[in-house]
Amino acid sequence: MIEVQDLTKRFGPRIAIDGITFRVEKGEILGFLGPNGAGKTTTMRILTGFMPPTSGRAVVAGLDVVAEPREVKRRIGYLPEHPPLYKEMTVRAYLVFVARIKGVPGSRVRESVESAVERCGLAEVAGRLIQNLSKGYQQRVGIAQAIVHSPEVMILDEPTVGLDPRQILKIRNLIRSFHGEKTVILSTHIIPEVEKLCDRIAIISEGRIVALDTQANLSHRLQDSERISVQFSDGSAPTPANLELLEGVQSVIKDDGAPNRFLVEAKVGSQIARRVFERAVAERWPLIEVSPVKSSLEEVFLKLTGEERGVVA
Amino acid sequence: MRSVFWIARRELATYFVSPLAYLILAVFTLVIGLSFSLNLIAFANECLVYGNNPYYLQQLNVNEQVIRPLFGGFVPVFFLILFPAITMRLLPEEKRQGTSELILTCPVSSLQIVLGKYLGALVVSAVMLGSSLTFVYVLTSVSKPEMATVASLYLGVFLLGAAFLAIGLCLSAFTENQVLAYVLSVGALLVLWFLSGVSKSTALTDKVGERAAAFLENLSIIEHFADFSKGVVDSQHVVYYLSIIAFSLFVAQRVVDSHRWR
């Protein structure tokens, strides 16, 4: 449905995106994950025809975005980072306007608007001025605007930014409801969001896609060590130095959150949990908990985008 | 073409939900109404005083003494001050609200966007001018103005206003700041206005020669209005205003388009 090849965008000497290539299949939800300024918005703006690429090709629904921008725009629903709302209009009047200029035929405008209103849960506020709505509702109006012309492709730039947890949940459910029906690209820097919503994840850093896969594969691929968290009770607990002597251990980090809790990292296949247990029995260490630590997407993200642990939480 | 209509309609709705349009209309009708009444009272007094003298009676003319001073004098000045206030928000507001990201990702061309915005502003100015027809109506009930002259005046005023709006819209495309858009437009209109005064100064004529001075005079936006207010519709003036409009809208379209290509 979406095919991007070697897409590059320069702003003067600055390279915003640098040779991005990816595909999105019909009905799939792809998440763009990346720090601010990584090039997510630029990529989306090129796909929506807001700005042209410096080089490379982007094809949406079989149409080149540079050669046939109008046809592409008809097929895309786009929610920019700041929802583009005419705040002095009522929700319904605004959606009618968008439907009209998106080229929905006159006889189907009312029906399209009503279905977008219903789908986005805007029925109670449809007659109110957009400027008087809460941020959550405004965001939903933004999404309604993106689906009012029944596009095949939806591009959502940080759809949940600045919302409270309850509103985030509602927006996520709404986006999830597009699964299988529309092809969706959404960007975010909130990791749980891509974990919950997306079929595949593209991690973008400094204008490049550094990884593109399903969440499971991404975590797995970066699992180059076995990690456990061990907890001892007070008394004769070992020091990190004691644990480091075990076979295969690469590092032992004292957990700041609790006393006598350590994060032990060891080589893959070293059966570290078992070794710790056996040694604890032999040395009479008061072991009370051993639990595996999975490599989270967050760590994958931090690793790939090259940021220090702890800088981004 | 349908998109142009919808964009224009949305613009109009915006003007009339904000106090701006009403404020402009109110100021316009207030001042034009005052000056109309004063002119009319003065004219009526003259008629009373000189009405019995056939020589003077010939000199009295309701078009010359009531209508022309109104439209020839006040109205262009009003346009100069108020029309940039109509156009200043047209394009900057889209950028400020972020709605340019909506409109530029819709299947509409930049020309349609510019035309739609222009049409919206033009309708506001037409409503404003239309409201002044009440004065003409009042006049017809107490005297017999020459309607052809009135029509030519209205055409001239409308074209002048349309040119002001086009220039204002064009300059608003260059900035995201409404105040800047307003000042730019008033400044540009003032310069175009005073070209007529400049071209008549002999100091300049001596320096640049007759032909250059004549060229400047022809460029002056107010010089072309003079004939209309005398009741003369000369095609060269109509062409002048239409060219100003076409050129300004063309530039505005290029500027809007350039945002896509940055």
C-alpha cells in the first residue's frame, strides 16, 4: 500500500531524512518510533504531499506522491502533530468543510460526516465550537478530520501527545479499530504506544531507519545476553564482587531501588539463574527472589538510537 | 472550482463569527453616513438659498456635491485603512493555527486556495459597499441623481477595493505575523497612492524626464480612480485594476506554492 524507496530530504545543509526505505502492507499499522527531530514528521509530510522529497520515491496506493499529488491526497487522511482545526467553527461545520475540500461528493457529505462523528465519539459535542472543547476532544476532531473522506491510508503524527491517560486510552482504541481496514502509519516517542498498537515498528534515528521489524523480533534480535534480577534478604547477602565470580557473568549492577537487589547480566546460554541459585545454597546466601529480565523495547530503542541509559525514561 | 467556493464560504463564515467584519461594517457605515448627512444638509441649504436664482440653480448638482465627495474622498481612504485589516489574517492565520497543513494536504491547488480566500474577502467588501446603497436610495427619494454616474462610481470604488484586497492578500502570503501583514499592506498601498503626487512634482520630472513621470503616474492606484468618480468608465482604468488584481493573486499563488517546496 505504501512503498518508500531511498527517500531523502535536505533543508539546506541539514539532512532531515537520509535514504529511508520501507513498505507497509494493506491493513497494517506501522509505528515510527524515534527521538524528537529524528525525521518522523518530515517523512510523514512527504508522504502526505505537504512537502516534496529532495530525492527518492514514495508511492501510496500505487500512485507516486510527487507525480500525482492530488490523487494521493484524496486517499490519505493526515493528522499533523498539532491538529489543524479552525477553532471558530463548530465540529460539524468543520468536518463538512473538510469533507467538501477533500472531494467527497455533495450527496455523501452528510453521511460521511455523521459516520466520522460517530466513530470518533463526537456526537455530544458536534454542535459546539471547537475552541471550547477539551484537548482530548480536539484531538478526536483531528482524527475525525483524517477519516471523514474514508481514506485508504492514515498518517497520524503523535496522535496522543499532550493527552491525559483516559483520553490516550480512547484514542488508542480508536486507532486500533482501524486495524485491518486501513493502512496506518503513526509516529510517537512513547514506547508502550507502539507496543500496544503496531504490527511492526520502524525505529528512526537521525534520519535513518535503524531497525524495522515486529516487536518480538526486535527484542529478540537484541537479546545478546541473559539477564536476571536477584534479591537477597538482609544479613549475609553477597557483594556484587561475589556474584561476578560466577561463570559467564558479564556484569553485576546494584539496584538502587531496593537494598540487596542486583541485576546480573551473563552470556547467552550460561543458565545464570540456576548458577546463582546453586551458589546461594552452597554459600548460605539468603536468596528470596530470582526473576528473568526481558530486553524491553525501550532498551532496544535506546540501544539503537544511541542514547545513554537513564537519559530517556 | 467547487473547492474555491467552499474555501470562500469558510472564510466568510469566519469573518462573520468574529467581530471583525461587524466592526469594519459599523465604522464604515457610521462615517460614511455622517459625511453623507452633512453633505446632504449642506446641499439642501444651498438649494434653499439659491433655488430661486436660475443661474445658480444650474450649478447645483446632487451628484457633484453629495455623492462624489463621499465616494471620491472618504471611501478610498477608508479602504486604505480598513481593507488591510480584512486581508491581514487570510494567509497568516492558516500558518498560525497550523491549518495550512490541512489545506496543503487536501486535493486542492494553491491557486484554488488563493482564489477562495480572495473571493471571501471580496464578498465582505461587497457587503460593505452594498450597505452604502441605502444612502443612494435615500437620495433618490429626495432628488434625482444621475444613476449612470452613480453606477460608474460604484464600479470604480469596487475595482479600487478589489485591487486593495488583492495587494493585501498578496503581502499577507509573505508573513506569519498579522500585524506585519497589515503594516506591509498599508505601506504598499500608500506608496502606490502617492506615486500620483510624486509624478506631478516638477523636481522629479526634471530629473527622470516626462516619460518616466507619466509612467509613475499611470502606476498610481488612485489616479485611475479619478475618471470613475466623474462618471467616465474608461477601459484602460478597468484593465489597470484587473491587471493589479491578476498580478497580486499570481504572486500570492507562487508564494503559497513555494511553501510546498521548501
